[in-house]
Amino acid sequence: MPKIYFLDVTNRDGVQTARLGLSKLEKTMINMYLNEMGVFQSEFGFPTTSDQMIKGKFQGRKTRDDIINDMVEAVDAARALGAESIGVNAEDASRTDLDFLIKFGLAAKEHGADRLRHCDTLGYDNPSTIYETIRALAENVGIAIETHCHNDLGMAVANSVAGAKGAIDGGQDVYINTTLNGLGERAGNADLVATILAVTKSKGFADEYQLGYSVDLSKAWKVAKFASYAFGVPIPINQPGVGANAFAHESGIHADGVLKDPQNYELYGYEELGRGEPELVDTGREICTGEYSGVSGFSHVMGKIEVSFNNKEEANEVLELVRYANVESQKPLVEDELLFIARYPKIAKKLLTLTPLE
């Protein structure tokens, strides 16, 4: 039975969001959180990049055959350079005719590609159309399919689930592209947590379609909060699972019902998402770390999270890295970032090094 995998693209598509961005350290922390959660893969870019795009972007300079030739050259190069797995990207697939998509996919397969990504670049698909297209691709191309859904019409999660169903019904594994908190270009992408909830909690779906890897939903609250902090974008109050109102009840009937039995008005428990602990805010004296921190205050802060240094020289070395990280992100570092720098100073130094292209 083919399986469902999650491939998060926050560090590629999420950071393409207008007016937003992440530091390299923040991207690294997101990768670590996604790994803890059990997400199969995190995408941080692609090395090389369909009628509308051919005409509108290339202004008539490339034909359909040129697009396929460019793609297979890239696949051949990736394979020659030792890539372990290769996925090809069909941009604007939802506005491209199916025969050309199949031809594109078969050429990719012939040259050794492992996956074909169907991009609903403008959020144009709906659950019915994406199911039919992706099922046809799975059946006729015969390699794993990725779904990449945008939310311009508010259907990114629904389309991702329908596309996954189409791939599996067509006999192939599916890799669902998501972002944290649904961030992405324009109206965003399919939200990771909401999509996981949809494929594991929606009516009858999990009975028929299984995950290839187990996902630890208890990490959802932590990673969603970090993404919100790092991007500087609040989590919407009605966000599934992690929004402030996701488990809030006010009306008398609902409040009475949920107190008697949470399953009366809650489809899943907040504990499953790692929620439930109170959030404490220090309202007294606070020592912060940043670009102007001194070693005394820094050692005090690190001591509170049970990190000690062998000598003043070691403390200064880590403090210098923390200062640079603060300058790059322009916000105070969270506890996990401080711990990462203290534990892996050599890696942190590489992350904080920017080398201009020649």
C-alpha cells in the first residue's frame, strides 16, 4: 500500500513570503524541530528551476520541448553529481494540460527522477480537479507524486488531502508539501499541522490511507510558536490545533458539553498537540542576551538554563556567537537557540558566516 509522507517547505517557500525572512540559525532550528516531529524532509531550496509560464515568463524564448530538455539535463547533472534522490518540479501544473504533464513526468522518470511535483502555484485547483489530475499522473507516469498547494482560494489543505488520495489511488507514494503556520507566497501554503490533522483525524481517511513515518503531534505547539516568533507573524486565532481559540468554548451549550465530555465538542485533544502547560512571563528583573551583552549577564542567563562554562574564555567565545546571531535575526534568541550555540559553537559559527558571491 503506498504511503503518505510530509515534506515541509517552510525554509524555501515560507521564506519567499513578501516582507518576511529567517536567519540561517532560525532555519536550522526549524529543521531540528521538524526532525523531532518526524517530518520526512525539509526543503531549503532547489538548484534549478507551464503554457502560461512559458509564454508569460520566457516571452516565447522557450518551447515545451525546451522545458523538457532543460529538465532532463538538470536531472542528468544531479544524478552524475551523486544526488541520492531527485524530484522534478512542474510549476503551474494546475493550469497545464494533462498530456504535457505526463510527457514531462515520463521524461523525468526515464532519466532517473524519483518524484514528480505537481504545483498548484496559484491555488487554482479544487479537491475534485487535483484528485483526477494527480491520480492520472500516478497511473501514467509511475513514480511518486508531490503535492504543492497554495491557498489563494482557501483550499490548500483540502487540495493536499485530495491530491494525496489521488496519488495513492493511482498506486504511488505521495509527498505532501507544507509550511509552518501556512506561511508562504501571497495567501500562503498548506499548513503542516492542519494537514497532519486532516489526514489523521478526518472522517475515515486514516482507515484507508496511512503515513509512511509516524509524526509526533506533541511537537506541534512548540514548532508553531517558534515559527510565529521567528517570522514575526502571530498565529491566527482560529488556526486549527494551535490557534488561541482552537480549544476555547464560550456558549453555554458548548461549555456544558465539553466539561461533561471533551469529545462532545472537540475532535481531538489539546494534549495531543503539546498544549496545556501554562505560559509564565517574568514580570520582575530580567537579564537579556543580545549584541551588547557582557559575559557576566550572559553567564547568568545561561546558568538559568543549566549551561555552565569551564572558564571565562569559553563563555566569551559562545557570547560572541550569540551577539552575531542576535544582530542577524534582530530579535532576542529563544532558549533552544542559546542551547544550540552553546552545544555546537563550530556549527553555529558556520551558520553565522556570510560569504558574498564572487
